[in-house]
Amino acid sequence: MPTPDAATARLEEAFRRIERERMQGMSLLNPALHVEAVGFEARGDGWLGVLITPWFVNLVMLPREESQWTELRPTATTVESFPLGEFEFLVGRDETLGTYKSCTLFSPALEFVDQDSARSAALAALDALHATPKPAEPPAPEPISRRAFLRGDFRKQPT
């Protein structure tokens, strides 16, 4: 089975180029962060992980094969289902990277004090995404008034 290493290397290279060519001098850049692909693993026909940049932290899906997803139009949205729920991903296309999908976690990424805190948040988001939600707690029973208690109405309450 192929690994995501080549795909994530291209992802990091593409976003380092974007940072150099388009993002320099922007006030929304966090100088404590740098471009890093985190936690990419196989999911369906692609790779899922988190991309950290100085201007955002996003879930990103990359196709396993470069020729995949060419039918997807840039700026279109797709819905991806996870145990946690459904999330909308925006389709993007880069001349060197090709087609990818992204879902914003933090934008801008100014709240992170360093790369380690951004990486920890990225890994926590991936863990939460795959976690099965706990069933909802049943509602608490209505409190019984003193009068109802004295009349014995508490016995009529479902247990």
C-alpha cells in the first residue's frame, strides 16, 4: 500500500511556495508557525490529515493517485462523513499540487504560541474526528413537587 509521504511532501512544498509568493507581509501570519503536514493516513480514495501554515490550520484530503478528483471543480464543496459527523470540504487546485480538499479548523492561526501547540491541536482534531460520539444522556426526571410527593404521585413517574 502506498504511503502519504510523497503526497504530503508535495503539499508542504506547494504551501511553502504560496507563503513565499503570496503571503509575505500579511498581518494574519503567525510568525511562530511554519508549514507542516501532520497525521496523514489513508481514508477512502485519499489521504487525510492536517496542514499547519502560518495563516491557517485545516483538515486536508489529498487523492491517492494524482489523476483522481480531476472532475471536482475548484471552489466546489463536498461533504465527508466521519464518526463525529459530516463536514464540508472546499475543493482547491494548485498548479503543482493538483486537486485537494480542505476544511478549516483555525483561520487565521494567530492563537497558537508555537508549532508544538498547533501540532497538538491538529492531532487532537484528528482524534476527535474519528472518535465515536457518546450517546446522549437521558433527560433528568422532572423534580416532584412536595404536594405531588405527599399524594404519592412519585410512583407514576417512569423509572
